[in-house]
Amino acid sequence: MKRQRNSRYRLLIFTILLLMLALIIGAYYAIKANDSEQTPAKESPIITNPSDKKIVDSNKDQTSSLDKLVKETFSLSKESKVPNIPFVSGKTEWKEVNQEWGKSDHISETAKGRYEEYESHHATIGYADQTVNDIRLYDSELQNISLNEIEKTGGQPDAIRYYKDSTVDQMILVYHATTSTDLLWVLPVKTEQEPNPKVDHISLFTQIEKAPNQQAQVEKEPNQQTQVKKPNQQGNQTISEIISKMSLEDKIGQMILAGVSGTTMDANAKQLIGQFHVGGIIFYKYNFETPAQVNHLVNQLKAGNSSSLPLLLGVDQEGGRVTRLPGGLVNFPPNKQIGQLNNPDFSYKVGTLLGRELKEYGLNLDFAPVLDINSNPNNPVIGDRSFGNNAEIVSKLGVQTMKGIQSQNVITTIKHFPGHGDTSVDSHLDLPIVNKSLKELKELELIPFERAINQGADVVMVAHILLPQLDKTNPSSMSKAVMTDLLRKQLGFTGVIITDDMTMGAITEHYDIGKASVESVKSGSDIILVGHDYNNVVKIISSLKTAVQNGEISEQRLNESIKRIIQLKKKYNIKDTSVENANINELNHSINSLLESIK
């Protein structure tokens, strides 16, 4: 009996184990079957229609062909060539192109030089003098290449530019092919609807180098700063001799003070100083990160300047809330507070230290002091930047600040002529209107400017303000009545007149920037300030060149401005001299000592 129970017990256990094993095996195969349903087969898809197979093969072939074309384009660019064109950028001469391809279909002159179009070759060839320096290719194969395919082969571009007019809105990917040649891929700007646009055309642009015997020579000065001597450098030449050797493009370039977009010398900055020969650069806070970076950028620009004239390098370093230089510099109190102190000696010392700050960073032009009288308490743009609402205090302290800056061999700019203190609109956004007569202006706004001019002001910045009783149509920065009749003739100013930034809303909301700049030069300005956007600079230069070519502006008129600009650069002995890193500790010690003296 006991044996029967044990036998039944063993049978039960064995049955349970068999059931468990069956459950485990069933579960395993169920999971495997489920996985196989969810995981796509790795085998090639079955193509039942022969035409479908042709499409797949065609797509593969096209992708392979485009990859090959992208790689070929990048590879050839290192030899200054593009696909299917036998010419070499920076080397081939016009006569060779003419022999090979014959007469072009169309010729156009731009700010960058002469361009000849060849429709049958889907190409446009640009020239610097008689040498090819820009090859633009509009090939249909290239136009199948997308943004992703470019970046897949070339990686991230060295720079991205943007160009927009009434017909196109484009992005330009810039790849440095060689030290002097850039490969540019031009595409529509990507959008949500088209995040992967296709190429419109490519451009291979070469900065033409000068002959070896004209190359910059480097020598050490006694102070161990590096002086870069450039071809045709001014030396002991008279101003008339310098002007006589300048091309129209050189003259227009000197009349432009341009902004740059980055913290290093990118392709656009290189173009501004290498090709357009702009007379100077204005820096903003976004251009500056650290003292070492500022010095590197400044030294890059000085070394890259291919003009025979040195660069003006300017910044708004007023003290108070308008300062640009980085590195933890101790700030000065705003001018309003300095005006309340009303101590001319203190203002002179503040100016001296502002000048020292610029000099430490290798800069030579300060857009200061502010000579606006803050007569309107609702003024949105001047406020505490002014020394106050009293003409005598503003004049006295403004002149002493100016003299302090000048003592450090830094150029000053008195601003904003004929007075921005009684405006209720910010000219960065729109055009302010001041409905005062000349008599009223002479009794208040003009007093500090007249005193500073009599005390040796170097540069006057003219504001974007409409004064209907002086000029019903044009703001001050475009007005002959303000710049020539009032500033030159009545106040006797013989220095350099510079506009406020022409990219401000006061101009761009009401005028075409190119036409406004032409009107400004016709009316008496010497330098057009273009603070933002490389394309604005190109447009203004092109507009001025066209105005000279069609007789709207005489070259003699340009020569008058160039003479004043060269006189200014000679007076301050401006040189493209590299600088070492700024000594922030020493500057801060001097600033703190001065601030302690008034406590």
C-alpha cells in the first residue's frame, strides 16, 4: 500500500514537470514568433515589377553620382578649380578664357569687379583686373545637390553668409579651400517646409595676391610691437600724392567704417579689408569675449589690411552704461553723475583712462564723448549718457573728457550733432523730429559742439534727426543744410564728419540704405558708418560707385573727404601695429585710484 502511494506521488511530480517544460517551450516560440513579426527582414525587398527595380537602381546611381560630384567639387577647389571648367581661379588670364570660350554673352560691373557670363557653359567668370578671381557655376547636375549632401562631405562650413533681395533669399556656405581661395555653396535659406534645400550655384573666389616684391614686410620696432609695412605705404608722400595713386574703389572704401559679425576674422571681414579696402572697423560688445581674443582679432585685422592706409578701429567706450571692452574693467559712473560732480579735472582724468583702455586693446578711435544736452526728461536714448541739462556743464566736462582721450593719442568723436537731447524717439528704431529753429539750436544744443570744435575736435558724428526748420526733407545725416551750411560754414569745422550708423531704423524704415548713403556724401559726410550686415556694406559701396560713374557725385567731392581722412590718420600717426594683451590689473588700479579720490 505504501509502495502504491509513493508510485502515484512520483507520477504526479513527473506530470507537473512535463507540463512546466511544455509551457516554457511554448512561451519561447511565441516570443520568437512575435519578434520576427516586428523586426523587418534583412533580405532585399522583393521587386515584382521590373520598372520598380529600375527606379531603385536609378536612385542608387543618382545618389552615388551626386556624392562623387560633391567630393570632386571639394577636391578640385583645393586646386582653385571647379568641375567641367578648365580655368584656374587666381591664375588664368582673361585672354585665355577669351581664346577658349570666345566672347561672353553679357558683361557687368559690380563692387567686386567685372563679371562675364557664358550661358552655354552655365558659368559666370569674375575678374580682378585681367585675372580670373571668381568662377560661378550654375550646372544642372550641381543643382541636384542638397544641403545635407554638402555637409556630409565637407562638414560644417567655415562661415555662413546670407543674401536677400526682392527675388532671392539665400544662404552661402563658405569653405576655405586654400589660404586665398574660398568655395561657396549658394542655396535657398532652409525653411520648415524645405529643411534640406538644393544648390542654386557654386562660386570659387580667390583673393588675388600681390607680386612677391610687393608683399608685406615685417620688422620689429624699438618697442617690440610688430609693424606690418604694406605696399605703397604712405611714407613721406604728400596727401595729394597718396590720393593720386588711389583707385575709385580705394577712395570709396576709405569712406566706409564697417561692422564685423564675429569674434574672429571671418570670410566677410577678410573681404571688407582685403577687397573693399574699408577705412575702418567699428566693434560692438558681441565682437568681444576676452582681452586675449580682442587683441587677436585686432591683430588679425591689422595684418590682413591690404590698403596702403591703416585702419581706423573704433568702439563706443563712453563709460556708464555704454561700454564695450571685456575683461572685468572697473566701470566709470555715468556722465549724468559726473555732471553732478562738475569737476573738470576729474573729467579730464576719466578721458585719459578711457583713452588708455582703447590703446591697451590696440584701438584708436573712441565714439565719445557725448555732447548732447539732456533737455527732454522723456528722452529714450540719451538720458544718463549726457552730462546733464546745463549747456555750460556739458560743454566744460565734455571738452575736458575729449582732451583726456586725445592725450593718449586716441581719436575722439563728439556726438550726436546737432543734438539728440530733446528727442522723444529712439533713432535706433525710428526717425526723431526736433522742430527747433536755428536760433533755438544756437541758444542750447549747439553750444557744446561749438566749444569742442574750437578746442580741437577730430570727428563729429551727425545724428539721424529730422529738423524741419533747417531741412524739411532730409535728416541731419543726409542734409546739406546741417552738415555743409551749419557744421562746416557756420561753425567752421574742418575735421571728419561721420554719420551715425546707417543701419538704424531712422534710416532703414524710411529710406533705401544705398540711396541714403549717396545723399549723405553729396550733402557733406566724409565717412558712412555701417554697423551691421556685410550685405549693407556691399550695397552702399556699389551705390556710391554708380553715383560717381553717372556723375551724381564728382570724384573731386570724394577727394575732399579722402584728404580729411588721411590728415586724421597722419595726425594721430595711426599704424597697423600689433599689440600684446591688455594689462587689466594696471588699468583697474588706475581707475580705482581715481574713483577713490572723489569719495
